[in-house]
Amino acid sequence: MTEEREAAGGVVADPSTEMARERTRKAADRTMMAWVRTGLSLIGFGVGLAELRDVLGGAKEWGRTETVGLLFICIGIIGMVFASFEFMSRVGHLNRREYAFRRGIPFSVIMALALAAIGIIALVGWFVQWLG
């Protein structure tokens, strides 16, 4: 097979380099599947929260759960969309052999901050309701 690649004018890659690329690709696949699981969990949890008021008989004091649930659903959808774009970008760079480390805020940190913001919104809403 090596002779065929050389005869065709192709570049023969070092086997350890090819194995490293394959490991990196598999790591990207595992990361993407983790984001899918996280997104589906957020969506499922959001649906549960959004429906909680109806399950409890439409109690007015549970009204904010619908808003918080919808925020969880949105974060789950946004997370899966951005993770898909990130995955396609990284795999594209690997396939073109131009992969380089990029500095910046990791997507997981952005998601964690968004979830913390939802928690703060829910906590503030609960305190306002409790005090009022």
C-alpha cells in the first residue's frame, strides 16, 4: 500500500502520526456524544420543570418553574447546536491536516456560566416570591 501511495504522488504519513490523528478524532467523537447527552438531559429536565405546575394542579406559586424549565430547554438546544459546529470545525481541521491548538474560553465554561445564571435567576425569583 505504501508503494501505491508513493506512486500516486501521495504523502506517506508516519504511522504514529496517523494513530495520533485517529485518537484525536475519537476523542472529538466522545466529546460530541457527551454534549449530546448533556443537551438531552437539560432538555428533559427543562420539560419536567415546565410541566411541574400542571402536575401540581396549576398552583400559582409554581409559576416560575415553567420559565426556568424553558431556559433549561433553550440552553440544551443551544449547547447541542454549538457543540455540533465545534465538532465539525475540529474534524474538518483534522481532515485537512491543519489542526492547531486554539486559545480561548472553552465551550464548557460558557455552558457552566449559562447554567449558573439560570440557577441565580431561579433563586432570586424564589426569594422574591418568598418575601412577597
